Amino acid sequence: MATSTLDRPAGGTTALRGPVRRLSAWLHRHAGVRLAALLTAPLFWLVVAYLGSLAVLFVSAFWTVNGFTGEVVRRPTLDNFRTIVTDEVYRTVALRSVGVAAGVTVIDTLIALPIAFYMAKVAKPRHRRWLVVAILTPLWASYLVKAYAWRVLLANGGPVDWLFGGPGSGPGYGLGATVLVLAYLWLPYMILPIYAGLERLPDSLLEASADLGARAGRTFRAVVLPVVVPSVIAGSIFTFSLSLGDYITVQIVGGKTQLIGNLVYVNIGAANNLPFAAALATIPVLIMVVYLVAVRRSGALEEL
């Protein structure tokens, strides 16, 4: 039977097939080159977009703004950092921001531990997936929608006030409301790492502890706690860092409270002092770098 011209491989395709096969075989023999080719594009994007922006942030933090013309003076100086360290207002705001982040982390840990333990060790296997979906569902809603919903709840004469006995009885807007709303917003980021850590804990260890006569408290301290501590630290990286840099929630429910994020926002917008805003923005970055270095040996980074 005669072969149709449509069934014959085109000459160009045949000519290209040889070099492509040789290149494929060469890459197969050189795994390092193949890996470099795969990672070059994402690593380039990481260096340029992420590390590059951080480098620009740190460099611009050493610049100043001419008070008369408003132009940026690109001459290295420590004036911005000297102002942050010596001015009591900025020291207070920095310490308040760290305190809020720490408070949110503690609250989320206390709430997440029993929830995660129930999901991992008490709930039936067929129910666990639905519990995970229930924990993830709030993350699908808009950040602003959730924050403004809490503004309505905490308003004077709102549902929270009536829950505590009438208008003016609730916490209202302020520092407490900021901690409460941030703890609600970031709670799933604490529950999921703890749940993942507890799920890897063999049930046989709990049963062996009970068979040896250990009470619930002793079992928790000797068996559960060593396993769950890295997961708690992993969750705290999320809750602490997200709370430390947040500025939207405090604007919505914080009243007159100011955090580092608010000062950065003000200096970018109203004050038009980008170098000082960059210097303020380095504070959360440096705090998180110190925190990550401190917990790197706890195994928490492997839980992320």
C-alpha cells in the first residue's frame, strides 16, 4: 500500500528530532545542569522581586528627606535609626507592636491546642476532613470583610456590648479589640500546624502512657508536649509575623492605638518620608530574623 505524504514525517521534524534527543540525553547525564535550568527562572524572580526589594528597603532606610524641598537625599546616615531609638514615641510603638504580636500568639496557642487535639485524636476519621474545611473556610473570606464585621460587633451598642450587659459594657475599640480581631484572623494559621504535628503522633504512645498509669496531665507533658512544641513554634511564626506587620485591623478597630504598620503607612502617605518609613519597616524584619534564628534548632521550620 502506498504511503500517503501526510503519514510521512516532515523533513524538518526529522532533522530537529536528532538534536533534541542528543540534548535530552546530555541533560539526563548531567543532573546538575538540568536542575540549574529548572531553578534559574524562579531563583531569578526570588532574587530580583523579593531579595531585591528588601535590599532597596535597607538601603533607602539610610537616606533622608530634605525638609525644605521634600526631595530624598541619597547620602548614607543613621539619622532615621537614631530618631527611632531616642524618641520615646517610636520606642513605645515598637514595644506595643511586639506585645500585641506576642499576645495574639499566646491567645491563638491556647485556643488552637484543644481544637487541634480534638481534630487529630478524638474526632472520627471521616469527620476530620470536614473539621479541616471548617477551619479553612474563614480564610476564603475577604480580610476587610472580616475586620469590618468585627467593627460592627464591637461598636457601641453592638452585639458584644449587649452580650456584656448593655451599651458601653463591651471592650469597644482600642488595643484589646485589636488583639481580639487579630487573634481571630490568624487562628487557622496556628491550628493547622498543630493539627499536622498531632496527626503524626502515634496513638500507641498515648495508649502506652495510659496503660502505664499516667494521668492525662502527665501524658500531655511527657508525650504530647515534646511533639507539639515545634508545631506551636511553626504556627507562632505566622501569627507573630502577621500581627507584627499589620496596620489595617488597628485602623478599623484600634481607635487611637498606633502600631509600627500605621507609622509606616503615615510616613509613606501623609508625611511623604519614604526613607523614615523604610527605617521603621526594618524593625519587624529584624525582629523576625532574630526570632527565626532563635528557633531554627527547634525543628519548627520543618513543620512549615
